[in-house]
Amino acid sequence: MTNEASGAAPVGADQGDGAFLDLHVQREALERRLVLVQQQQQFGTNADAIARAGSEERETLLDLDRVLTLIRAAEYRRRPGARRW
């Protein structure tokens, strides 16, 4: 059971699950931001705004790569028998 209104972790989930779910919330927000700045680049009429959107796109891609890497690591750690470094 989840608390959908608050975005809380499922009832009975441990703190590791909460952190894992938080990473997915961050991923979703970054993906939405990426779509927005890409649309600003594509449909913008002001050259300065388009340039800013390009810069924001690069920053967002870097942040998204970081979060996806953390998600992959968390998914690995959640597997049975995963090695602990």
C-alpha cells in the first residue's frame, strides 16, 4: 500500500526502499525538465532564451545521468546475493 497523496514509500517499506523510490521521483522530475527545455529550444523565438535552454539541457542531462547511475547501483544492491564492496 502506498500513500499516493504524499508520495510516501509503501507502508512497511524500509528506509532503503524510500531512498530508492526517491531516486525514481528525481528521475521523473529531471525527465520532465529535459522535455521542457528541449521544447523551449525547438519552439523558442528568442535567441538568448534558446541558448539558455541549451545550457539547461546539458545540465539536466548531467543530472539525469547521475541519478540513473545511482538507480542502477541501487537496483544491483537490491538483488539477492549482491556483492558489497
